[in-house]
Amino acid sequence: MGGEWPLVNLGDLIEVTTGFPFKSSQYSTNNKGFKLLRGDNVVQGTFRWENVKLWPKTELTDKHNAYWLQENDVILAMDRPWIEAGLKTSQIKKYDIPCLLVQRVASLRATEGLDQNYLRYVISSYWFVEYVKSVQTGTAVPHISPTQIKSFEFKLPSTQEQKAIAHILGSLDDKIEINRRMNTTLEAMAQALFKSWFVDFDPVIDKALAAGNPIPESFHKRAEARKALSKRRKPLPADIAQHFPDRFVFNEEMGWVPDGWKICPLKSITTELRRGISPKYVDVGGVRVVNQKCIRDHTVNYCLTRRNDKTKRKINGRELMVGDVLVNSTGVGTLGRMAQILCLDETTVVDSHVTVVRSSNDIYKPYTFARMILSLEPKIEAMGEGSTGQTELSRANLQEITVLAPPLNCQKGIERILFNNAQKMVVLSKDNELLTSLRDTLLPKLLSGQLRIPNAENFFKDADKALQFEEAAQVDEEWLDAPLSDDEVCNS
């Protein structure tokens, strides 16, 4: 047990830096500059860089030097540090930098006697989370201060034991992060491929160019880009390409579209378009209920679901199916977020703030349909009606959205690709569920001393050798974050 470990004060072992008050009026407007790490970028165990704010290089001065983040810095959001999904903390990786720290976010660096990677798990531990929940102040926006962070007390093992514990937990977290990034890449590839075929109409442009048919002015730039690919522009397989037309026709509502493709309201290509139930929640048993918090980054986090007592609130006919698309339908900042159901291991429904959209399989194949809906996310986000903070997505308005429906023969090729892509994502997600469960079981046992590592010094030496081997084997991971070229998209 860890009874012989000394009780220490966190403030004696770390340096805490809080961010700089960067003025929003000076944020970059041309999508160039250095990333600004704000509280809303920090989530449980990772960072969300979508729509990140940037600071222009021209606005950098010496006063910003103290706010550059370094690899392995432990980050903790100080406003709303804890939410239902967990503590808003993560650790900076090499692919997160260069990056600047913004006010109301803290960076923690270990000093002598505390291992930096072990610090990460102290901050992630149950005891620190409960401590934060007990000391945070403020009703509208709960927050913590640097002084409160430094006042946390915990038992500290030897440096060698710290390193060994951090290595075990870090190896699990590294695998979880790699899987997460792979899923992000697969998601981006799927959406990019759909955009190429059914938004930018690359197969139609290629065939029009080959046939010498006119290219509408709105597609001139795209056509020039396609021609510039020259020999790298590999044509689609003949059995797929034959189903795409070689010309465009003009439509008053949607502009130039491929010849022969249908233009119709969303309601005409769906079999389900409805809100979920108003649950009667129960702590144990019942039926799983997905809520809006579960839906983010085009994925469903089932860890945040609750349970409905089906004896008090019937669910007959409301069960979700694999392939369904879920649309958050209430609240600014939440409304419009979407995800497709890729797998179900138990009966599941959604609550009344989520809309279920199910395609008509004889018109739109489910995985292609999901990509079409996801491509409309910005438009649907803007459809909210009502007062600020209480906006609602009207079913009547959603079902009247005009969409383009390619013939089923055009969908078959991409549907196979998207299905296989989805299956890979499911495998990675299930792998992460097991790894997360293992990490969360080990973390409190290791940090409390309930589970000890025999001969920690020798363990660490062996672990260090293994880590060097792992690093050598992972040098090609940069592909996870590399942007897709037109050639890669069109020939996926």
C-alpha cells in the first residue's frame, strides 16, 4: 500500500502559469497565425482544435514570450473546469504546438521531485476531480484559481515509481490517442470523398472534360484544378464512372447540377424524421437514452447516456437503428451538431432534444445519406428559431430542406467505401472503450499504492527501452494529421 508515501502539497512541486488576455478584436481573420489555447479547446484528455482562434504573427511581441506552451505541459481549464463529461484537462503533445496560452486556462509544469507525466495523472485522478468540485466557486460560471490548484494535497511515491506508473498509464493513453486521431482522419477522408463526388462533382467534371462538353462557369476553377492533376488524375473504375453523367443542367433553386439527378425535399427521401422521447430517468436498468451532450465531432459518446424507465415511458417504435443520423435540435452552440449511429450493442433511444433522421434505402443509401446530411451541418445550425440560448430546430423546416439525390447506381461505389470506413471506425472506438476502461481501473489503484510495481527502478529501465522501440516504430504517424490532396480524395 502507499501508506509510507509522504503527503505533499501540489504547490510545492509545480509552477502554474495562467494565460494572457489576447484581444478578440486582434484575432487573425485570414486563417493564418498561431493557435490560441482557450478554455473551450480543452476537453477530457485531448484538445479540440476545430475553429481554433489564431493570433497573427504581426501582433506578436516580447510580452507574449511567457505564454508559449511546451510539449508535456499539463493544461487545466479554470472556468467550468468540471462538466458532466469529466475534468477539462489534457497534456500538450508535439503536434499541438506552436501554441499560446489564453487567460482562464492554466499550464502546470513539474519542478524537482515530481515527474511531469505523473503530474498529468495526479490532475486526472478521482481525488483531484473531487477536490475541484468541492472548491470551485461561482454559480453561473464555476471556476477555480491558481491558489486552489496549488493547495491540493496528495501522497507522492518515489521518482522511479512515478515514472513507472506514468509509463504504464501513458502507454494506454498514447494508444487511445492514436486510435482517436485515426478515427478523425477516417472521418475526414469519408467527408472529403463525398464532397469530391457529390458536392464538387469531380466525376462529372472529368467526364464532361473528356467528352468536350461545356463546363458551367461556377465549376471552371475546379475543372482547371482537375486538368492540372494531369496523369495523377486517375479516372474512377469503369463500373463506377459509367453511372455518372457527362454534363450539367441548370436548376433555379440549386444552380448547376449533374444531369438526371433528382432535386427534392428531405422528407421525400426519409422514412423517419422525428424527435425522441421525454424520458423518465432511472439510475439502474432501463433503456439507454442518447442526449445532446453525447453528440460531438460527428460521433456518439455512449458514456454520457442516461437510462429511461420503459414501464413509465414507452419506447415502442422509437428504437434507433444502425445508420440513423442524429441531429441536436435545441440551444445555440449545440443545435445542428450531428452524428451517425455506426453500431448498437443494446436497445437505444434519443431524448426530445434530438432529431432522428433515417433515409429511405431505396432512394438514398444510409452511409452516403449520412455524408450528405453532414455536409449540410452549417446550414442546419443556422436554422434555429427562438430566443437566444433557447433556439429550436423545427421539424417542419428541417424536412423541407432541398437536397440533391444521385441515382442509386452512382451511390453504390462510394457506399461500399463509406461502409468499410465506418467498420474501421467502430473497431477503433471499441478498442478505445476497452483501453479507457483498463486505464480508469488502473489509475486509482496505482496512484493510491493499492497496486504496487515491483522493483520500480528496473521496471523503468526496461520500460524506457520499450518506449524507445515504440517511438522508432511510430515515426510514420504524421500521416494522421496530413491534409488530403485532391489526388488522394478522388482516388480513395
